[in-house]
Amino acid sequence: MKTTSTAPESSGGTVGTRERIVRAASQLMQRQGYDGTGIKQISLEASATLGSVYHFFPGGKQELAVAAIRHGDAEFGDALRVWLDSEADPAKGVTACAVGLAAGLRESGWLDGCPVTSTALGTASRAPDIQEAAAEAFARWRELVAVRLRDAGFAEEVAGELAHTVISTLEGAELAAQVSRSGVPLELAGRHLAQLIDLHR
């Protein structure tokens, strides 16, 4: 999924320095992972000084990674909500999520996968703040799906379990699509998730 550009916005002035830094970190970590991204590269991408980066993020790269994950969390959550609400039928809404993810990957040249996973995987067991932020992101995304299903009449427990399955499957399919440079894994995931949802009506 493509992250927000780090370029200045035209409406109402320019993006603030902190926001530019967070956006740059999110995009770079999304493409290169946590270990492959350095503070200096982030500052250059954000057109900010190293002093500015450490002013806003005195905790260094780990603190910045948490902010980047939260940025990716909010951005993907917004996209997920739009896709889910694009169809009256939640099964079709989930299919729309898969289609949207595939389109985003194609547009980015298969570079922009999940903005949260790529950062969190590189810090497993050594950066609890990053892991916690990632876990919170996945929980919010699951809740968006669960709410949509509950609103469509699904029982709370069923909606929660289906939401877990939807997010886990889409995450795995997105990675497979990125590696294979093909939208097929996401297309298949969307189709079969819709069938699974239909089975629980």
C-alpha cells in the first residue's frame, strides 16, 4: 500500500517538519524495513536536519519507528474503511479490500507493502514499543472489519473470528503478491474470503 508523499501539500501551506519526518520514515521503512533505514536517510528524504529529527524524536530511530507505524496504521485504516464501505455486502467489501491492495502494489511497482509489518518484523523481540504499536494497529484493523460484519447482522463472536481471518489472510496475500509481483494472491484471497463470509450468514 502506497504511503503518503513526503512532499509539501498545496492546500493550506506546507506539511510541518515533524509530519514530513514521520511520513518519510513510514515510506522508507515500508520499503526497506527497520534495519535498512537510517536516521540520516530519513532526514534527507524529509528535507529536515538531523537536529530536527532528534528534536522531535529524542528516543532516536525506535521512537520514530513507533510514530511511523502509527502513521501507517491510520493511513491503512482509512483505506480499509473506504473499501469496506464501498459495498453494501460486507463480503464484497472485503473483496474490494483485496482489489485495492493489489492496485496499490501495482502502482508502486510492487514496492509498497504493509507499512506496519515491514517495520515490525525487523524488530521482533528487541523493540517492545514497536511490537506493541504494530499489535495495536492490527487490532484496530480487525475491529474495523468486525464492526462492518456486526452491522451486517453477524454475531459478535463470529464477526471477531472472521475479522481475524480477513486481516491475517490479506496481510499474507499482500506479501505473496509483492514477492511474486502479481496480484493473483490477493485476487484469490479476496474471492475465498468472500466465500467464507457467505458461509457464515
